[in-house]
Amino acid sequence: MELGRVGFKERDVVDLLEMYGVADEAERDVLVALARDANTPGWWHKYGDVLPDWFQVYVGLEESASLIRLYEVQFVPGLLQTADYARAVVALGQTGAPDEEIERRVSLRMARQELLAKSGAPRLWAVVDEAALRRPIGGREVMRSQLERLIEVTKEPNVTLQVMPFSSGGHAAEGGAFTIMRFPEVDLPDVVYLEQLTSALYLDKRDDVERYTEVMERLSVESESPDHTTEILSGMLEEVT
């Protein structure tokens, strides 16, 4: 249990509290509740048929994060995609998959987005490369709706969106897309998520996190401001109308 190889059962926690002499009922209730919640499967487990193990970890971390900062170069971030855009992206990545599987994957992505509207929602700060917004995923109608969606989310108080324009030339994120997640618990380190074709990397060593955080800060400075980003998105929308 100390090494994190197995979880705690409620009975384990009760016995340990007895052994350590914790008599305060309020404190005991909090710790027992933590054990109970930790053993409750997350909502995403029902998508286990289309959710690989390495991405289940990410969804769980995403649900717990207080701040999600990301850079995306190829697609609109999953948390900001429309259903039609997500369907086009999934179809590209799952060539030959039956319609039922594609719809399950789209449903999962839409369910993830509920995170941003719930009480205590995390702050999302996304830097999106202009290339991702210019790439005509799904056709003109899909892109029109997607751009409208992005303009709408810029009005949300917990969402910051910036475009990294072509005019900036080269920039700090030469390694590609990445996500940094921060958690409300002060003892938990930030986690950097790097997605690959069939797996993912989760980095939490201080040197790694600091390096990616530095890159994220530079991207935020070099990208267009949130206000100008809205103007850019509106201009792109006119182009596809």
C-alpha cells in the first residue's frame, strides 16, 4: 500500500486510524471518505471498450486538475471540439473502424468536455497553432461550426485561448504538442502529458516539468493575445462562410 501497488479498503483505513490513535470523528470521516472515493470507478470506465489503459490515466488526471495548460499543433484541443469535428478526427485515426466504435469515441470526448462546465471546473489555457485551425478537418461546414464554437468558448471565464500565428515563424515548442496539468493538492507535482501513436508519456520529475513550463510560458508570450485571438478566429470564420 505504501508503494502504491494496491489500494486501500475502507476497513484498512479504519484499522490504521485505530492503530495510530486518531480519535477525532471529523478527521476519521474525511479519511474514510477518501478511501471510499478512491475505490469508486470513474465515469470513464464505462468507455473501457474504446479507452486504452494509457489514456484512462490521462482522463483521471484531467478530472482532478485545477489548471490544464496545453499546446496543440495538429488539431483543435479535444476539450474544445464540436461533435462533428471530433467525429472527423476519430475517423482519421481509426481507419476502418465501424460506425458504432467511432460514435462511442465521440461520445467519450463530449463527456470529457462536461468537466469545463461543472462546479469547481479547472482553468483551461490553450495555445493552438494556426496550422490546426487552417487544416480543413471534416470540410467547410464542420470547420465553420468549430470556429464558431471556439469563438464562444473565449467568453468563458475559465478558458483562455491563444493562437500561435504563422507569422511568428519558429517557436519554443519544437517537440510538438503537450499538456501540463496542475492539481489543487499542494503535495502533488505537476504532470506533463505527451501523447504518442499507441502510448503516452507522463512526466512528473521537477526538471522535466520546469522545462515544459518554461516552454509554455514562452508560447503564451509569443502567441497572439486572447482578445486578438478572437479577432483572428472571426476572420477565419468569414473565410469559410
